Amino acid sequence: MNPRELARLIDAHLEGRLSATEADALSAALASDAAARQQFWEQTAVHGLLPEAAHLEWLGQAAPAPEPKVVPVTWWRWAVPLAAAAAFVLLAVVWRGNQSGEPGHGGIAVLSRTVGAQWANATDERTVGAALPPGTLRLKAGAALVEFYHGARVVVEGPAELRLVSAKEAFLVAGKISAHVPPQAHGFTVGSTALQVVDLGTDFGLKVAGAATEVHVFNGKVEVRGSGPTARVLTIGEAWQLAGGVGRALPADRQAFLGEPELTQRSVNEAEARLAAWREASRRWSGETLVGDRAVIPDRSVLAHYRFETRSPAERTLTNYVVGVSTESHGSIVGATWGTGRWPGKSALDYRGEGDRVRLTLAVPLSEVTLLAWVRVESLHHGLNALLAADVEQIGAVQWLVTSSGQLRLEIARDLGRTRLDWEAVNSDPFVVPERFHQWLLLATTFDGSTIRHYGNGRLIGSGASFRPPALHIDSADLGNGRGPTLRNLAASMDEFAVLGRAMSPEEIREFYEQGKP
């Protein structure tokens, strides 16, 4: 196979668009030709694929596994034959996996909306838009809308504990829910310790408080099981209470349960309040406003703060709001279009085409750095997907990326005496994974001169040691795109980006997340 055709097939594989015939041709070339394997490795070395494949066995010989988070790109020269072989195995595994048709996770519902949600503990914390697998939701306060794959919609009002059993069934341990069950979800069932409620085409509420359980029917009818020797059917306007083994009829009380219209209005009010609070915090962060009778002392380490605020879809300048910065730090929008950000009324840039980017200049040498971005990723089409890519060829140049497996990655250029600069990289654990696609995420990376640390939604997701360059350089750079041997454009929306000339602490990054989470 000629090198040009081989390069085309490798690119198609990395971008997930390889046909069955092309996969067979590529597999045959890699199996029979050492030069083809060499080319495969050289094209994929920067894509974060081979470090994940290095533990695979090939021809009975196990490849040495590299450090999981620190991935120096320069180790490829001694690892070419074995790693390329591992890549061939990975190619076959990935291809077979893509043909299986199996979903990427076992979700049965979606967390559609929350208002003032406080989860019982950190492990219970959920993000709006997240797919929910079978398991328990423990809501300490606030409310949440859960949409089951089968079609039922349930408003959970905290404090409550709701067990998600399947796409057609839930179990209320404690608290209150109201359910809307359209015809498509007929038969949706909610259990409790005392009663089981089976939908017969209805809107109903269920309350579990200590030894008392109540079912209220607001529309249609339900079948209540477990309240006697036979099932009881309740229709619109009826309710049933079971307490201490004694049942009694009640009138349905719609006002005792939070419904979807009330939840929607609360959501709108909360979004408006959070947007206003974020704008105020952002102005203080950029040193723009007065607080009371005293001036805000700005954080001089904040070099750039792009808030993605616009009044016109024709606007093609991305403003750096930091007080006192040079005009050259304002970004020039290329290709990307304006869309909706984290809240109604908040703008974002949508990156979709391979030319979409923001050109910016930050010509300040740095000894430390923090990079922050609020993004909503639609997909990870490429081996590397650029958040920020400096296009200077000098030691200390910075590339900030997301790998195809959802790892945050910071690369720093260094000189190892070869014809071209090498890149030392540190990857995080996978974070931008398919179940987090279409959700607003805060991505953050810090470098304090010796250690790179990655954060997802305010929490540490990986770290590793790095060499100390004479200085870090962003200079002229692309935001949301990057130059490289293969495409690196981002398929995402972005509505905030910041650069600091110091490494923020974990507490500061967590606070930044809490102030900005939608």
C-alpha cells in the first residue's frame, strides 16, 4: 500500500469514519508491513491512543505499560515496533467494538433539570443532562426532574431518596414525587415499602413519610397494590393513605406536590439569579467594578478573561474583560458562530467546522499558568481536540487539548536535540466521556513550574511531573482549534475562557466552578 493511501486510512480510523472494507485493508497492511506499522505509530503517537494500548499482548509478548498520566511524546523511538503492534491490536479491538452496536453506558433515565439541588454527599452529585444508570438518587434539598427512557417524567422534591430500577420502574424510599406518564409509558410503576403504584395513563403523586404512604391521582387512574387482598384503582381526584397497616380514602391534594410547571418557573428564576451572580463575580474577578465604597483590588495574575458576552450575532471580536490589558489580547472570531451559553441570556461560541477558532495574542512569558474553560462538548472526533494551541515554534510553547478518550492534556514544547521540537505531555484520567457530552463542564489545568494538574468540574482528575522550561509561551494562538499532522478542531460550545500567570489552588478552582455552574 502506498504511503499516501495508508495515511488516508489511518486518518479515517482516528476520526471514526473507517468503513468495513477500509478496516480490512488497513489491518492487512499493518499485519504484513513493518513500514506501515511505523507510519501508523508516527501518525497516532500524539493522539493518546497508544499509551492506552501498550498493556495489550501481541504474539504472546506483553508491551511495557507507560506511566498512566505522564506521557512524554519522545519515548516513541525505542517503542515503535512493539507499540505499533499493540496499535494494530487496538485497531482490531476498536473496530469490533464499533460494530457491536452496544451503548456506551447503562443509562435508564436522564437528569433533565434541577433547581436548588443539594445532594446527600459528593458521590450523589449529578450534572443536568447526565444519563442515569440504575441506582439511588439522594436529594437533600431542592428539586429535580428525571425523564425515564420509557417516557415517564418524575419530579423529585427533596429531601427524598428515589431508587431507579429500570426505564419502566422506580422505588421511592422516602420523600415526595409527582409523575407524568404519557401513553407511550403506560404501565410505569413506582414501588414503596407499603404500596406499589402502577400507571394506567395518569398524573399522580406519591409520598412516603415514616410509616405513612399516600397516593394522589391528578389525572387518569392508577392501580394501587399492597393495600389489601386485591388491587385498588384510584381515579382523578382520589387519594389513598396507608398508615400503620390501616388504609383510608382522601381527596387528592395537587398543591401538596411540586409539578413540572412549578419546577419550570423555579428553574427560570434560578437561572436568572445565577446569571446575575456570575456576571457580578466575573466583573470583580476582572477588576471592573466597585464594591460598596471601596475599589476592588484586581488579581494581577489574571491575564485574560473572555466572558463570551455579545449583543449581536454579527460581532466578530471576543473581548478580554481584564482591566488594563492591551487591545491585541482581544480575540478575532473565525468561522465560529454565536449560540446560547450556560443560562438563557448568556452567549457562547459554537465550534463546528474545521476552520472555527478564535485568534488571540497573549505575548507574556510565564513561569506558571492556569487555564480555565467552560465548554459543552458535542463529540470527540479526532485523536486530539484543541482547546488552546500556541502556534509558535519555541521551547515552552503550550498546547491544551482533549484526547479522543476524554483526557485533558497539556503539552509543553522542549528541545531534545532533534530537528523538530518534542512535546512533553501530561494526561488526566478520562473525564470528557460520552455520558458527559452535551453538558456544561469546567475544564481547568495548572502548571506550577514542576507539576501539571488537571481538574474537571472543580475536582482533581490527574497530575504528573513535567520539566521546567525557561518560560511558557502562548503568544499567537488558536482558541478551539490547533495545527498538527491531523485535524484538531473542537466540536463544542465555549462560553468562558481565562488565563492566569500563576497556578490556582484546588480551593480557588472549586470556588470558580461553584460560582459558574449552571
